[in-house]
Amino acid sequence: MKKITAQEAQAMISHWLHTPTNGYLGSDYGQDAKAMLQNPQSLGLGDAFLNKLRQDVPILQTLGTDDLNLYAVTEQPDKLKILIEMAGRPIEVAEVDK
């Protein structure tokens, strides 16, 4: 049985990140990172974002809950960089204006 490498898993996440929600006919595969903006963190949209990622890319369900994280980093003057960290490897989600 072939094992999936970290690079292949990162490529799957990258594909998912570059696919808008409903980007495939008849499937809700994909993401909408900007939907998290301008909402309070208490809504848990980051958790919902990662849960959708796990649902759309089932191989990620084998990772522990601490192996897949979502971070936002503020960059001057008015940018917000969103990152997914998979097993310690950062993957840029989006850089958006605040």
C-alpha cells in the first residue's frame, strides 16, 4: 500500500484552498476564507473551516486534532495573513485586507 507523503497532503490542502465553495458541479468541495472575516472569534468559524477541510479531504481525518491548526497573522499596515499549519508545516490560506 502506498503511503501519502506530507508534500502530497500539503498539495491536497493547497488545491482545496484554491477551490471556491461549490466550485465543482454538485459538490460543496472548497472553501470561503473571507467568510471568516468581520465575525467574532467566539462564533468558532475557524473550527468550522478546519472541519470542512477534514470533510472535503478525508485523509486529513487521520491527523490528530492538534496536527491541523488555523492561524491569523497581522502584517503592517493593514493586512491579515491566514495560515493552516499541518503537522508543523505552514500553508498560506490567504492574505486579505482588513
